[in-house]
Amino acid sequence: MNIWIIIGIVLGAGVILTNRFIRQLPNWLAIVLYTIAVILILVGMIISRMTQ
């Protein structure tokens, strides 16, 4: 698995866990962080496909 995919998954999971168990994040911050996580996952998938 590509490092970018792992970072994206960890970021998304961190946002979910923070929102649910630690402290409610502002909506704008959660949206920005989720968007970054999705972009990282997509970049990792593209890089993995190019290196094959």
C-alpha cells in the first residue's frame, strides 16, 4: 500500500475519532480535513497505478 493512501486513511480516521470521542470539530475544519484525506488517498492510488 502506498504511503499517501496510509496517510489519507489515518487522517480520515483521526478526524472521525476526534469528532466522536475527544471534541466536536467545527464543520468547516472537518470538511477541509476530510477533503485533504480523500485527495491523499486518490493521489496514492494514482501513484500506485503509475508505478505498476
